[in-house]
Amino acid sequence: MKKEKTQKITSIGGQALMEGIMMRGPLKTTVGIRKFDGSIELEEVQPLNLTKKYKILRIPILRGVANMIDSLVTGNKALLLSADKAMEGEEVPEEEMSKVDKWLDKHFGEKVVGFIMGAAMVLAIIFCVGVFFFVPTLLFNLLSEAFPYFKEPIIWRSAFEGILRIILFLIYMGLVTVNKDIKRVFQYHGAEHKTIFCYEHGLELNVENVRKQRRFHPRCGTSFIVLMLIVGILIGLFIPFTNVILRSSMKILLLPITVGIGYELIKICGRHDNIITRIIAAPGMWMQRLTTKEPEDDMIEVAIAAMKDVIPENGEDLIR
């Protein structure tokens, strides 16, 4: 899958939100939200900037872990902001509220969105750790008991666990797309990619130019997750344990290395276009067919507004 030739390669990246987009430039990070009344509101958020504060975190592998932490914290902050802003002005009549809604409103008030999303994130982490780390190892152990020849060599175990994780990820992404709200987030994801491509091609940032661009970008977070899953298969070859708890715990402990290697690979794919980088990027680009959808024009307008706000005048957005 050949990447489109661009006039410049920017460091600007983004994240799709609820009725909005976060664009992160080298000097500024902006959240653009389509509010309930139809207007677009821009608000700056402050990232952690760990690699700027601590020189040691600029070392390859370590910078991947630092950027992952930064992205998670800043992304969550932007997501909470978007949820709050998008629903601002939207009032649900008390008689239409369920008992749970009334209880949450009474005890948390304006912080109810943050509470719900925080609780959802904790549950999501617990679910992901269980499904993506423990379940594959447990299933292989059960399979090897029934078919002893599967126990050796260890490549069978690592390949089985890794491929099963990828399959589970595919199923999960396919299921969440059914939800109309998630589908809209994926449409904003498409708007983000198209807008970045438009800027990289040196075109004027307007709806017509953005709409023509592709929605699959090599520096996408989806591609990063896929690369981590593939790298995890290779790392699994060096873990000798077969016990479910020990093997899964070791994989969790080695997660920073997986993240670091995945980050370096996606960084290389974003900078270079050759047969090797195309092969590396291909699985992630295919996966983006699930996580990026064609956006509506009003979504593109939000992406353009956020993008324009983070483009520096001195050209510091270019990757060197």
C-alpha cells in the first residue's frame, strides 16, 4: 500500500473526541468542539510534555513510553472537555431521567460526566488486561493439554496468543462501530486524518480540499496499537513461563518495551516511504478501515478550525 507523496511531513497529530477533535502541534494543543447550538469552540489544553521537561526521556524506546503516557493523560483531559462542551446547553427534562441518572446528578452534579468516563476507563483497563493478557495464555494452556504437541516450540504459543489478541481487537472494533456515537467519533477521526493530509500536501485548508484527501494515515494511533500487538508476538518468544499468572504478568511488565518499539516503528513509517515501511505500516492501514470513517462537512470544519489554531508561523511543525 503506497503512501501518498506529500510536500512536507508534519509533527502535528490529533485525536478524535466526542463531537470534536484535539489537534496537537509543536507549540500548542487545541481542542475543537461542535457545541449543541452548532457553534465551534476552541480551547487550549496543556499536555505533560515529558520529553521536553526531561532530556533522558528523549532516548529511543524511552521516548515512546513517555509519549504514550503523555497522549493518554492529555487525550483523557481532552475527551472529558469535549463531552462537557458538546452537551453544554442540552437539558434533559427531569421526568425523562432514570433513577440512576437522578442519583448521579444529585451526588456529582456537573462532575457527573467526568465520574462516568473515569469509571468507564477503569473498567475498560480491567477488561483489556483480562481479555488481551490472561485469556489468550489460558486458552493456549487448555489447548496444549488436549494436544500436547502444541507445547513446543514456544513459537506456537507466542503466535497463537498474538493472533488471538489481534482477532479479539478486530471483533471489539467491529462491535463498537455499531454504536452511533462511536461511529461519529470515527468520522471525526477521518476528518482529523484528511485535514492533516491536506496540510501536508500544501493545499489551502478548506472543506473542499480536505474532503478529497485519504482517511488512512501512517501515524495513526490505530496503526500504533496494531504494531504493538505484532511486536508483542516477538517479545512473547523470549518469555519462558507457561503459567497463566506468571506469563501474563511478565508481558504486562514488558509492556513499556513493547510500547517503545512500536513508537519507533511508527515514527519511521511516518518519515519514510519505501518497501520496508510500507510492509510495516500495512496492517495498521488496513485496520484503519474500522476506526476511520468518511466525515461530514461540519466535522471537517471542526478539524480545520483546530488545525489552524496549532500551526506555528515559523515552520517548527516540520519533522526533522
